Amino acid sequence: MEEPLGKLVKRGLGWSFVSSLATRAGTVLSGIILARLLSPADYGQFTVALVVLMILVNINDLGIEPTLVRWAGKIEKIAPTATTLIFAASCLVAAAAFFGAPGIASALNAPEAAGIVRLLAVSVVINGLFAVPSAMLTRNFMQGRRATADLTGMIVTLGLSIVLASLGFGAWSLAWGRFVGNLVNGVLLLVFTPQRFRPGWDREAAGHVLRGGLPIAGTLLLAVGLMNLDYIVVGRLMSPEALGLYLMAFNLSSWPVSILSVAVARVSVPAFARLQENLPALRSAFSRSLTLMLIPTSLVVAGLAVYALPATRVVYGSEWSGAAAALTFLAVLGGLRVAMQLAADLLTAVGKARLNMYIQAAWIVALLPALIIGVSHAGIRGAGIAHLVVALAVAIPLHLAAVATVPIPWWDAVRACIRPVLAGVAAAVVGIIVQRVVDGDLLTLFLGALLSTAAFAAVAWPTLRLIRTPAPTPEPTKPEVATTTI
């Protein structure tokens, strides 16, 4: 007997959140240690290779992995062909990066990073080998098993990186940690998957998965390009040291996305997909999810934005205080990204992946000149300002318009955000006042955390009750189908 969707989603979301939270906590702890062992220049070299890796692992599956997750038919008919396509594509893009590594590293003003680029290019093949097992776990809401694989891989990655950094391996410590951790994670995904498939080929199946996957791959390519465009511009126009500082700032600003969006995406896409034939239920699920995600997000964003300078000095050391210049603006961007990612998940689930691709394309077109101008005039601070301005002026309006085509009225999305945003503003105002009247970084952070959280809770309290209130079950009605466009 198949379990109810609500039960599957709750269990899957719980495991995903635990995994994401534990992963982020481990990353933060190891980042603090590594920041004391490595220099901003070391991080800058690693960032060059990481940019290449992030681009490749988001296109090597041709968008087939998320297509498998939301496939409505028998998965056995397409999975063998999907396995073949993903592995072949992974080998091709990895080879291109491996042989093009010297040129890529030189173009980003860090020729010494070529070897690291080559090592991480090989890990793309590993990623391709285990893409289908990963999709099977997500499809079947087996986030508990996936959490075990992810956490084990994270422990290996961070532990090995710290050991190698303490032995003086510099940027290579980060690269080898990432490589070995990915391998361990992939092997565990293969062990835990409920279904295993050998490579195979069926022309009709290939057509189906490519038609569903390529728009998603295009969207992911644009998304990863969007998220790495700033690294490319900063690396090209500034030094590896500046790039390392910017990486630290962006990583800190990505806490909300890393903890919430990654966890929610593993269940939101299959859950929204199952609700797409009941539009009232879909609308309710989206609005409620948006509100609940923004409650913790707004508090974290306010804290990161207001306490950027004392936090970086206390946590990472004065050598990294320059990261605060960008963090103030990137933190707000991180909050916006949480909301936009949920909208993107919704569009993917109802078959409107192409809208995501169009949004990402417009976003990149607007962002590139803004970043060049911002970095040229104000360094990494200018990069943060450029990101935030373009997100508010271009990306948010486009996402609201896209969600309205589901159709979910744009004012539903805006209404879902009002209370969490006001609570975040209250926390930020208190934080600004605290910094004006309190001396000393540690005391500022301690008192600020207490008072800002209290101000946030006072404003957000009516919404906090949603966490304990079960989602309403819509009255059975004749299904109203969300329009699907592939």
C-alpha cells in the first residue's frame, strides 16, 4: 500500500533538513579551522577550480536526473538509457575541462590553479556515474539514506581537507578533500539506491528524457553561470586574494540557501508535481512553503547583513575582515535566492522549466555589466551591490510573473513574504542600534543576537504558529490542471 503523500513529504523534508543543517554546521566549523590554516590566496586558487566544477556538474547529466525524479511512467523503461546518456556526457565535459585547464586558469588570473582544475574535472565523471542512483533515492523520498551518504561524504571531505591543510598542502588540500568526499558519497548512493540499472539504449526513451531534461539542463547551466559569474569577474579584474575574500563572503551569505533550499528542493519538486492536477492544493502548498521557509531565512539574513564585520573578525580572524564589505549585500541576496529557488522548483514540477531558463538568461544579461561596473569601482563590495540591485530590479519581478502562469497570483506570493520580511527588518534595526551603543565584537554579537532575535520573534509570532498548524486539506473538487509546457 502506497504511503500518503503528506507523510512521505514530511519524512523526506525532515531528513533533508537534518542533512542540510548538519552539512552546513560541519562546513562552518571546518571553514573556521581552514581559514586559520589557509590564506585568502589559497582559497582564491581553489575557487577558480570550483567554478569549473560547479558549471560541469550542473550540465553533465543533461537535465536527466531531475527528469527521472518527476517521471510519471515506469522508470524501468528509461533509466538504462538515462544511465548511458549521463555517463557519456560526463566523460565529454570532463575531458574538455581537463585538457583546457591551463587556458581556463590563466583566463581567471590564476595559472597555478591548472592542476587543481584537472583534478576536479575527473570528479565530474564520478558525479555522472552515480546520478541515476541519486535520482532514485529522491524519487522515492528516501532522504534518510541520502542524508547518510551526504553526511559521510561531507565528513570525509572536511576531515581530509583539514589534515592536508595542516600538513601544508595549501589549495590542494581543499581539492583532494572534495574529490575523495565526492567518491565516498557516490559509492554510498549506489549502495543505498532502491533500484540499480545497467547502461542500455532505447532510441524512444532517449528522446523522452532529452526533451524533458535539456530545458532543465539549460536552466541549470544559466543558474550556475549566474552564481559563478561574479567569481569570474572578480577573478579576472582583481587578485586571487580578493577572490578568496569574496568566496568567503558568498559562502556565508549562502547559509539560508544551503540549509533550506537544498533540503526543500529534494521534496518540493516531487511533491508539487503530484499536486499539479489539484490547483487549489498546489496554491496552498506553495504559499505555505514560502512563508515557512522565509521565517528562519529572514532572521539569518538580518544577522549576517548587520553583524557582517564583527562576525568575520571573531569567527575567521582579522585577515578575513575584508569579506564583510561584500557580505552585507550578499546576505540579503541569499534571502531572495531562497524565495526564488522555491518558485523555480514549482515551475520545474509543473513542467515549466523553460520559464526558469528564460529568467536565468535575462538575469545574466543584466548582471554581467552590473558586476563589471561594480567591481571596477568598488571591488568586492561593488560585486555585492550589483548582485542585490539586479536581483531586486530584474529577477524578483520575473519570478513573480512566471509563478502567475501556473497560475498562482503574484500577490499570493507577496502576501506570503510580508510578515517574515517585516520581522527581519525589525531584527536588523535592533542590530544597527546595538552596534552604535556597544563596544567590542564579542559583546556586540552576544547582545545583538539576543535582542535581534527577540525583536524578530515579536513581529513574526503570528506566523510562527504556522509551524505547529497542520496544512489544510482542500475540499475534493474537480481537478483544475496546471498548464504544462515542456
